[in-house]
Amino acid sequence: MDRLKQFLDRAEQLLDRLEPLLPAQPDIPWDQVSALRWSREGHRAGLVPVRHPHRIAPEALKGIDRQRTALDRNTRQFLRQLPANNALLWGSRGTGKSSLVKALLTRYADQGLRLVELDRYHLPDLPLLLEQLADRPERFILFCDDLSFEADDPGYKALKAALDGSISVAPENVLIYATSNRRHLLPEYHSENEQTRLVDGEIHHGEAVEEKISLSERFGLWLSFYPFDQEAYLEIVFSWLKRLGATADDPEQIRAEALRYALGRGSRSGRVAWQFARDYAGRRGLADPV
């Protein structure tokens, strides 16, 4: 065991000597870049511009007006250098959580908003990333998509400290917007709820549950997303067909096809509506004479 430790220590020392010889990260053309991704290759980590960011028009997102209004208002506060909160968008899959964050870039990139995608596996790099962004004049949203953790995940504590709990204050030009299917970001087990006790009429959770709640509570803005009902799903279908330029000559036939498509996918989500609209528009395009 001691020999293995000595080997690892020597390897680490060698990497430290080689790192200064690696090519430096190229300068980022900030006036031309609106979206970036945090990347790590071995000991070298840094920001990489996204050449073709996913542009989503905010008005294209249907059925989530309440969530869109709240997140848009929080973002406008942030852009005007007013107090604003980190946001957790949680709930059913395919309901527009990620798209809503991406749509903010479409609307506010020309006002100095920049979107930085950060994978959960790179969350331990958060202190380094925040240090790089702290002195920039732009306003940054760190986008952590489809976030979830296991109990021993190192990114969990890094995110928890960045949100609230580190000895250093987070830069005022950075917010964290995260999406997740889980409200508390960690798996929850029935046995943990058995530790809950009633004390003088108040519910007191066990330590395991309190630890899981403590992370999500550090997000000041919670936005919940629920499955769409049938009419909302169909409204989204027709909205996408219109945006794709597909004619709806027989609305009843389209309704029937869209519902069969959703049944086959086991979901009436915004994502399924978009996928059906693309399939239908593509088939119609093939049928039309060239």
C-alpha cells in the first residue's frame, strides 16, 4: 500500500511539472461568444466557446407561462444588477425545463447575458470557474442540466458550498440555474422517512432527509413542472406544426395521430409534442411533389 502511495505521489509531482509546458487556453472572443462549456482534459480545465448554441424562441414554449414569467423576472433583476436568486427547475421530464433556460440566452444575449454549461462531473471545478468569471463585465448563468447526485458524489458538496456555505462569497455576476427530475437532487428512500418524528406538533425530519433537503433549499427560486394534460399537449403539437410550416388540413386526423404517438411513447410531454411535429412535418414534406 505504501509503495502504491509513493507511486501516485511521484506521478502527481510529474504532472505538476508538465502542466506549465501544456499549451495555454486560447483567449475567448467575449464579444462574439454567448454560450460556453466548461471542459476538463486531465489536469487542464477551462472554458470552451460553443460555436452553435441552441437558439430557442421564448414564445415557442407553451404550457409553462407561470414558470417562464418567474424565471424571466429573476433574470431581468440579475441583468440590472439587482438582487436575484439561484434557481432550481424540477419536475417531469420533457416539460421544458432546459428549453426555458436556453430561451433566456436568445432573449438577453445582447444585454450581456452569457450561458455557461457545467456538467455535474465537473462541479468540483466550481471554485476555479467562479474565479475565472468574477472579474468579467458580462452576467453569467451557470447551467447545470439534468442534475442529480448519489450520496458520495463529490460534486454535491462543491455545489452546496458555491450556493451558500463557503467562506468566500459567490461573484455577483454569476447565478446558477439547475434542472432536475428530483426536487431534492438526491435519491430518497423509505427507510429515511421512518426517522421522521413528531415533536410538540411539529414534524422533525431525520438527519438523512435534512441533509438532502439542505441542498435544494439553497436555491432561492423553485419552479415546479408537471405533466401536460391532453389539451395542453395538443396545443403544443399544433404550435410546433405552425412554426415548422406544416399545414394542418385535417386537424382531427392530426389530433388522432398525435395522441397515438404520445401513447406509444408513454408520455404527453412538450418534448414528445415537438418530436411528433417534426415527424409529421417531415412526412408531409416527402409526400409533397418537389
